[in-house]
Amino acid sequence: MKLFLSSAVSVLALTIAGCGNSVEVPSDNVDKMVEAASPSSDQVTVQDAKEFLENAEQEKSVLNEYQARVDWVNNNFITEDTNWLAAKASEQASLLDTRLANEAKQFNDLSLPEDMRRKMDGLKRASNFPAPERQGAAKELSEIMTGLNAAYGTGKFEYKGEMITLTEASDIIAESDDPEELKAIWEGWRTISVPMKDDYARMVEIVNEGSQELGYADAGALWRGGYDMDADEFIAETNRLWEQVKPLYDQLHCNVRAELNEKYGNEVVPLDEPIRADLLGNMWAQQWGNVYETVAPEGAAEGVDTTKLLEDNDYDALKMVQTAEKFFTSMGFEPLPETFYERSLITKPEDREVVCHASAWDIDEKDDIRIKMCTKVNGEDFSTVHHELGHNFYQRAYKNQPVFYRNGANDGFHEAIGDMVALSITPEYLVKIGLLDESEVPGEDADLALLMRQAMDKVAFVPFGLMVDQWRWKVFSGELTPANYNEGWWELREEYQGVKPPAPRPADAFDPGAKYHIPGNTPYMRYFLAHILQFQFHKAACDAVGFEGPLHRCSVYGNQEVGEKFNAMLEMGASKPWPDALEAFTGSREMDGSAILEYFEPLQSYLEEQNENRTCGW
Ligand code: X8Z
Ligand code: ZN
């Protein structure tokens, strides 16, 4: 089973089901290797390793489908009992992962064909949250992780005498421009995570112990080891990518702060300080699109308001999903199976507790793919629907890979697929699908507006995408202890994003826990990488069709040639190091921020002009 993203439990078992699938070990020279086993391998042979991997794949297939189904029910219907079941399934998965990872160690010194070595390495990182071998550890870990996920999913707080959910609170953060109200809602949501802190700290101890048993310094090192490069090199790589994008972010920040200052005054938005995080239209200030109107370039022609178009055309959640599906099929991908529509959850049920955070699921690693989303009819969720379907189409493209390779080339690829497709939602595309009238297509003079809207989500996100796991890396390494979890979080928020809380935080606050992926235990650097990769993919696709205009005007809707090339990358799954997959589609072996810079180039010039007489920075 593989889902993107969702519950704690799912993350425990990182590899994959495919019950009944025959197990392939696509090495053509295993037999030769058996004869020529290295001298250090006098106890175990390559044949032993081959059999071990075959059995491991079978075992994981069976358990993962079971766990996926239990998890699906738990995330769609959070109760005492489904939490109990999910914790049990997670414990079983965790025990299996730990056993297999430890058994794999016996082959450490054996010279293996590259493909088998890759699978062995993958096995050691099968879980991002490994339990240690000692009795009771997997149970304790699974119970904590399931509990954290459920606590987030059911979180509510009192506002004006009523208990409100994240969905309701988010609407207020998106729409209100009353600083007092925004502050109250922002602080209110953060009360739900206060009780998580002790469990979180205990979980960190357990997964560090498990990671150390696997030979990693801590769980952060285990996570950083998943990118076909040295863990330290990966840190340098993320910093390099950030340095590329930072000048653009700094300009955007400077302009947004100045516009918010005009709106709210010096008291609320001082011009030399980080921006108050509750004023940016999003509960975590991770995407700022909801305050676009405040920063809309003056005098520039209007862009396109997708929310309004969807509303005016009577779109509902189902139609949004079908429209996104059509984008993929227009590129030559097979339509989604009927079961997708029968089994997915696409609107928020009123009668039960669900985890509303959007996710894509692969229940059996064959055809039972689904999404779970409390979809609202707006532009943001229209993009998210494409994001989720990107996961599903990727899952289906690599379903014929061996079990251990049914995954993204790296996790950033998985997050970038649907986003790349959504970059093709241009005005011209909206005309093609009947959402916009030909006469309403904004001219070149609206490019600034289009780019500003996009930057408020995509550029604003980049430092947030980077800092979340920088925080977790520090937590895992012990550089941050429970006593300074929260200060450490806000130091990074300030350093990278230039945002600050609306008021000093209480001593017991655990603000990281109010962001889904912390209690949901989903690594986050994947989204940072995806924000670089999606533009790289988009540029490669546009180059492939010979598009000559500005990148943000390019749409690859209906282009089967691009679809074929795209599919060639997707169907590789994780069978090869990610630079091979990247090269297959883009011709380059390096992740590179120059495509996002090229996309926003006209905006960058505008921002620099706007900021000319301003003091930027914080
Ligand atoms: O969690 C998600 C997706 C599911 S994989 C909806 N995203 C991150 C977030 O919401 O924080 C997509 C963008 C970043
Ligand atoms: Zn995703």
C-alpha cells in the first residue's frame, strides 16, 4: 500500500502491496553472482539474498494491503475502535519492517548485483519511523503515532461559544481582515497541539533508537539517506536550491509586507519586522494566495479568478475531479477505474470524524486507487485535486515494477507530478474546457496579475517547505529538546519565512503539532523539492512541444507526446536513482531552481521596481 500522504500508520509501512503479484527480481546475472560470491560472504550467498528479497516482497505485499484498508477506514471514520485497529495494523507493519531491515543486515558485506543492493538499501529505509527490536517498542510507537494522527484529525477549539474545526477556522483565516479575529483563530487552532508534545517527544526517542539499530545516527539521518546521495550532500543540495530561489522570495516578502502595512498600518505590520503569520490568509502562512487581492499589482489588467469561474459554472467537487482526470487522459493516460469514483471520499461528511487533509491512496497497488479530500469549490482545491491525481497516476504508472520500486524516483517527484500538470491551467486551457470565454482571455498586460497570484502560493511556499524538516532534523539530532521545541520552530519560521506569531507564545505551546505533517508523521522536504521540480518538469514539457512564449502561458493539455515522455519517467518508479528518472524527462541529472526563476522572471522585475525605495528584510 502506498498513500500520499496520510496517516501515521501508512508512513510506518513504506512499501507496498500487490497481493498476488508475482515477485520479480530483474537481475540477469544473479546466477553468475551466486558462483562468484565475495570471499566475505562465506555464510550467506547471493542466492540467499535473492530468496530473502522474494520473501520480503511477498510478506510486505500481504500486510500492506491489509494495513491500507484498515487505515482507510480509520482515516474516514475516526473512532476509539478504528484507532485501536489502526494501531494494531501499524504495529504489525512496524514489526515486519524492523525484522526485515535487521535481517537484511546479514547481507551487508556481500557483493550483490546493483539491483539487489538497491532493494536491500530500500528495505532498511522501508519505514521513516522505525521501531527498535526490543519487546513492546513497536506497540508503543504505533499507539503514539495513531493517537497523534487522530488528535489532529479531530482537533477543535472554542470560538465565540462554539467548537470549531480546522476547516471552519481556515475559512476565517482566508477571509477575515480583522487582526483581532485572525489572532484569536490562529491562537485557538494552536491549542489543539498542546497535549501532543509529550507523546511527540517520546516518539522521537523511540524512532531514534530504531534508526540507530539500523546504523543511522538518528531518524533525521535516515530520512536524508533516501536521495541516492550522501546525507550531508543532501543538506548542501537543499541549501543550494534555496539560495537560488531566496532572492525572489525576499522581493515577494518585501512587497507583501509593504502592501499589508498599507492595509493594516504600522502597529500591526511594522516595516522592519517579520510579518505576522495570521495575516497571510493561511493557517500556517505557507501559501498566501488568499490575500492576493491586497497585493494585486495596481493598474495591471485583471488575471483570472478560478474560484469565481468554478462557481459561475456550477462546478462541484465531482466535476472538479473529473476535470482534473480529463487533463491526464488528454495526455494519453488511461482513465481512472470506476472504483476510483465509487470508493474515493471527495466531500466532507457531516456525520463522522474524518482526516480532512487531502491524500491519495493506492490500496492494492494494482487498480484500487482513491483520493480522500474535503473538497471545497475554489481555485486552491482545484489545484489540490490535480495534485492528488498526480499521485494516483504515478502509482498506476509504476504498478508493474517490483514491490520495492513502486514509489517515486524520490519523494519530491511524487509531490511534483500533479503540481506540474496544474501549472498548465492557463487562461487558454480554461477556454478549451469551457470555463472561460475566448473574449475573456486576459492579454499580455495581465501577466503580472497571473504571476503574482501564482507566486503568492508557489514562491511563498518554498521557505516553509524547507524549514519544517530542518526543525525535525534538529529534533531528531537532539539539538532541540522538548523544552525548546517551540522556540526552535519559531527561530526557523523567522529565519526562513520572515514571519512571527501575532503575540508571544505561551510556555506550553507546541506549534509544530498544529501542522498536519508533524502529528501525521509525514516527511516534508518532499514538498520543498516538488516546488523546484514541478517548474523543471513544466519547462521540459514546454520545450518538448516547442512552446516559445513565456513559461507561465504554456499549457501541455492534450499533448500526447509529452504524455508519453512523462509516462516514461513515471513508470520507472524508484527502480533507478532519481537522476536517471529526471534525465529521462528533462535531459538533466540535477535538480535546478532556474526554471522557477524563469517562470517568474517578469514578476521579479516588477517586484524589484516596487521595492526600490523600501527597506527589505527582517
Ligand atoms: O500535504 C499536501 C498534499 C497532500 S500530499 C495536500 N501538501 C502540503 C501541505 O498541504 O502542507 C501539498 C502542498 C504542501
Ligand atoms: Zn501530495
